[in-house]
Amino acid sequence: MAATTEVTPRGETGETRPSPRGGGAARRALREGPAAWMLALPFCLLFLVFTAWPVVQSLFMSLTDTKSRDLRSPFAVNVVGFDNFTKAFSDPVFRKAALNTAYFVVIGMPLTLGIALAAAVALDRGITKFRSAFRLGFYLPVITSIVAVAVVWRFLLQEEFGLINTVLGWVGITGPNWLGDPNWSMPGLILMAAWRNFGTAMIIFLAGLQGVPWVLHEAASIDGASAWQRFRHITLPMLRPTMLFVSVTTSIGYLQFFEEPFVMTNGGPLNSTISMSMYTYKQFGFGNYGYAASMSYIIFVVIAIVAAIQFRLLRDNT
């Protein structure tokens, strides 16, 4: 079938006139633009009312001395500037909470990611039978209620009859009072958090490992590279984008850790497990809304700085 060519009329000067269909795209965009905004309007309104406005309001609240008694007269509060932030940095309990949070992140995040990566490698190449059952078992703690997890780990971490101390006793080691000793309460929560959260990172690592071409491992094996050398020089470099995503999301969650100390120790003993999020929550409960809002923005800034550092270190520069 012969192709048909649209002939555009020429003017008296011989110049080609623009096709009348040339402005169709512009007219269609003008017609579809309002329709698109109408479809997006419900989301925009919900975002403005329930997200943007509370964020702006909380930022203003952090600069005031708002307390629970001021809810009846919110316009009578005093603007104190950065006094709440200065007070937070001079608060010994908040400094203790910040150190506890840093301890939890510095120890807990590498432990969680290490266990997750080891489990992902095992599921990717090592475990051949009942692989789906292992995946379900490793991921099950993620979807388990924190209350159920707390009941199980309270039994595991008991000083006299706990399973962990019982196993340690079999090899002649006297187990500590995990939840009653200020020196061991945070390690106990880190163990619990790593067990509870490594399943999510494992699934993401497993997806990243399945994207590594196996032909590269075969070529390196032929050249005499060991399994560790192949993992270090092939697998890990190709997992950098996955590692970046998992590291950022895990650090964000751990910098806000709240559930573990809330259900297990209530911040004790002697504030050894209180976190920044938990202390912020307690200040809201005490009615110190402006003070608590300032601490929440301190947590936000810390999260942003940590995420920026991770992007700087782990991003792919190629």
C-alpha cells in the first residue's frame, strides 16, 4: 500500500503554511491540564491539611513555649526563638538519650546488615532445599507484633531462667542481668532489634544478589579467585546501590528507635535505654509541646546529616 503524504497549502509568496494540526498538542494539553489538576486535587488537599500544615505548625511550635495549658489560647504563647534547642542540648537526659541512640545505631546497624547479607547470600547460593521456608522464617519477625516479640525476648533475656543465660551456663559462662543491668540492657535491645529487623534488609539484599551476573563469578573462578575474593571484588561492588538503600533506610529507622525500649524497659534502668524519640514522646506526654517539637527537629537534622554522609560514601561514582 502506497504511503499517503499530507500536502499543506502554500501562500501566494510560495511559503509553506503551517498544518492546522500543528497546534493540536498544545490545545490537547490545555484541555487535559485542568482535568489532571482536578484528579490531583484530593491528594493535594489531603497533603496540605495532614502533612504540610502540621510540619509548618510544629516548626513554629518549636520556637515557642507552648504547653498543654496553652491549647485553649494558642495565640497567647510566647516566641522564645532557639531557647528550646539550647535547652535540649543542655538537658542531661536528652544528651544521655542521644548517646544511647548513637550506641544503638553504631552497633545495631552493622550487626543487622551483616546478618541480613549473610542470610541473603545463603539463600541465594548456599541453601538449595526448602528455600521458600527459610525465606518465610527469616522474614517472619518483621511482620510479627512488637508485643509478641517483647514477650518472647523477655523470656529469652531473663537472668535466671532465660534461654540465653541457660545456654551460656552450659559452657561455664554466667549470663548477665540483661534487662536489669545498665551495662547490658542496651546490648539486649540491640540483639532483639537485629533479630526483628534483618528480614527486610535480607529481602532487598537477595534481590540485589540475583542481579549480579553469575558469569562474572565463573570467569573469576577460572582465573583462580577464591570465594571470598569473588565476593569482595565482584559481589560487594555491584551491591553498592543496594547497600546504599538498605543502609539509609535502616539508619533512619534506628535513629528513631522507640518500640524496643518502650515495651521492654521503659527507658530504664537508670535511663540506659532511653532514646531520643522516646524522650521526645515523654515530653509530649508531660505537656511540653514546644520543647518536644524542638527535639523532634533535632532528630530530623541528625537523620538528614547521617543520610547525606551515607550518600557521600556509598554512592556509585561511575
